[in-house]
Amino acid sequence: MKTYLINHLRIPGDVPNLSALDYLDQVEATVAPYGGKWLAMGPATVTEGSWPGAVVLMEFPSREQADNWYASDAYRKILPLRTNNAISDIVLIDALPEGFTVKAWAADVRRQVTAG
């Protein structure tokens, strides 16, 4: 099952400094062995609430691959280039199973609530 990485990214001054650019120069090489790819990146149009900064959306073939990339020596080596120069909230979320519907999910929760 695919896993998605979502990064709520805030860069001071909205322009990456030289260290952050060094991170960007190197990060793709750390992701490639784990099958990661960028799906979307940039400022978001906020339709509800607030979201200062930008969004990075990545896809990995599995949670295991995403976890292995994040824990890899290659990524750990360059991680401070990002964490020292930007504010990030990063989450991993697994894709939904084939055929998933919100209505069916709500019905399952309703059954559990009324049974217990």
C-alpha cells in the first residue's frame, strides 16, 4: 500500500538560503533508492482555516520504504540542512484501500458505536 509524506513547510523569508539549497541539491538522491517521488510542491490555496507556508507531497511505494528512507544514513546526513533552515511538520499517511468510501467507513463506525 502506498504511503504519502506531507510536509507543511515554512521557510523564513520565503526564499531558501544556501544551506537549504544544498539540501534540495542532495535530497533526491536519498529518496530514489526507496522509490519516493514528489507529487506536488509549493504554496497552497487556503480555502478554510490558515496554512502559512508551502506544502510538499511525496509518494512512497510503502510505509516501510518511507520509514527506511527517513532513517537512512544518507538522509540523516543531510537532514540538518533542512531542520536548521526551515520549519516543517511532516506526517506519513497510508493510501486508502481500493473501493474505500467515506459512507461505508461512517457506517462501520456507527455499527461499532451502537454495538458497544
